[in-house]
Amino acid sequence: MNLPVTHPDASAAFEFRAATRLVVGAGSITRLGQLAREFGATRALVASDPGVVHAGHTAAGLAALASSGIATTVFDQFGENPTTAQVEAGTAVAREFHPDLIVGLGGGSSMDCAKGINFLVSCGGRMHDYHGRGKATGPLLPSIAVPTTAGTGSETQSFALITDAATGVKMACGDPRAAFRVAILDVHLTLTQPARVAALTGIDAVSHALESHVSRAATPASRIFSREAWRLLAHNLPRVFADGGDVAAREAVQLGAAWAGLAIENAMLGAAHALANPLTAAHAVVHGQAVGLMLPHVVRFNAASCADRYAELAADLDGSIAAAGVPPAERIADWITGLVAQAGLATSLSGLRIERPDIATLANAAAAQWTGGFNPRPVGVDELARLYEAAR
């Protein structure tokens, strides 16, 4: 009798969380007002960054809300990495307006800012009070995400990344109650992304799928989403880079990013994100660039600890990558480096003109990042320093 082969963790106890309803389809932004009404909303605060406002997407969202009789106000005074000061400014707007719904319409920064405002307007205090997980003191307002980029996965996870205005340190502030109740995935909203933004967010999505798949906290359920996210992204992101007008590829990448966000929600990330955040804080390296640069080195470092999981993912790469005798981790690392180069991004610290990085300071900062604790191979200051050295 042949018994099915199972992975050792296949029967382990685990939990799986999926709090966000996805509404997927071209033109689905027109349903925003109807969906808001389902929560009994009458007044919505919309967080949208200036670029999204300029692109006209915010106006489309406001029109959909107005068509359902919902009063609105827009907060757009924040940048790529929303700071504690900017979230506090948005909270002041919200307190004056008294919304009963919050909408994050834009990229990861808009969605993170919306979550941050929701924490403060609903529970009070300072953003620092919510650093970590499960710090909300009561229910939050219902919220809807309308992503205009395909990368962060913020639409399907309960964390907001908010930068401390004083120190530049990114704080992950998460609580199950902060998850968006609904996320609208309208591919038309992603078509106006500048090529560089599409590259940075797409690489970020790849890193989410990859790191969540091999995370120490991954479960059989989370790996369903990380694996499908990886498959969609690996097959379609190069197509987006080659032709930004390929709508089918854009749709696949958008969905892949959402699935990767759901995988993060349940499995967390790894050392590449721990290494990336100090580069952003110390050298203003954009997150997608930083994580794309560090990820191949982390994959090689992790190879012996999760070879079976990397083999699963390597099987989804194009056959031309599958050179005979090349280990799966090496194939994945080489593919990522090629993808980063195809996107026009740097593949080394020297390529970013960071010729003499303070490796010790960076490594100590990386060791303090919470994501490193989920890496499949343990990392400390010494290991993180060697990974920075490898990226020079």
C-alpha cells in the first residue's frame, strides 16, 4: 500500500487569518460607494498620496462614494514612507471631520497611513503605542483598501509600517482589527504607475512571497498563498517589466501581491527585510530596491535550511533558468538578481554609490528588526554583517 508523502509540518497545529474580502475586476472602483454603504457609512476619510491624487484615481474614488451619498474629505499630506508626524496630522483632520469609514486609496503609503490614522482616531494615544502586534485597545472604524500599486500587500494584512519622525526607524504596527474589511483590486488603477514604481513594488511583492514561504512561522495554509503568489509573480512580473501595457500580466501581478500580503499576515517575513530597513533609514534606499538587493544573498545563506521549500519555488521558474546541476537556491538567487537588473535597479551597494557602508552599525540595526526572527536560518549581528559584505 502506497501512503501519501507529507511534509513533517503538514499536520502541525496552526491558525490562519483572512479578514479581508477581495473585490477583483477591471473597473471595480465604481463599487466603492456601494461597498461603503454596506457598513452603514455616511462619512469617509480618504487617505491618498499626492501622486495618486494627481493621477485622477482619488477623484474616481470620491465620485463613487458621492454617488452613494457619502460625504468625504481627503488627507494627502504624506510621502512614500508615512511618518508618525504625518499620521498625527491625518488624525487631526479625521477628528475634525468625524468619519465613520476610512479608505486607503493609493500605494502602500496610502494604505499604511489609513491604518495609522484608524489606530489613533479609534483608540487614541501615539503611533508608538501600537508598535508591535495586538496593541489596539478597542474596535477600529471599518476600512476599505483601494490599491493603485501591486507590491506591498498592505491591502490583505493588518500591519501598518510607520516611520518614527524623530529616528527614521520603521515601526510595524499591527492588530487584527486594523485589517481592511474590503480590498478593491482594479487593474486599471495600476496602469498609471511609473515604470520605476512598478519595478520597486513588484520586487517587493516577490520578496514577500519568497520570504513568507520559507518563514519559520509558515503553515500549510499560508504556503498555499505564498506559493501561488510566487507563481503569479515569477511568470508575470518580467512581462510587466517588458511591456507595462500588458493588462493580463498586470492583473496577475496585482493578485499575486495580494496573495503574498495574506501569506505575510500568517507567516511573517525574514532576514532580507531585516537587512533592507536599515538601508532605508541610514541611506534613504527605497524599500523595494533595498530588499531586492539583499534578497539573493539571503537566499544563498538560507539554502541549507530550507532546500526543499526553495526547490518548490524553483520549479516555477522558466525552464531556461533550470540549468543542470545548479541547486534551487542558486537558481532563485540568480533569477532575482536578473529580475532586479531587468527592472533597472542596482544589484550591489556600490551600484547605489554606497562605497563605504558602516557595516557594524547596519548589522546592529538589522539585528533589532523583528522580521529576522522568522528567518529559516538563525541570524545575528555577525551573520547580518556578512550578508551586507556580500552585497557590496
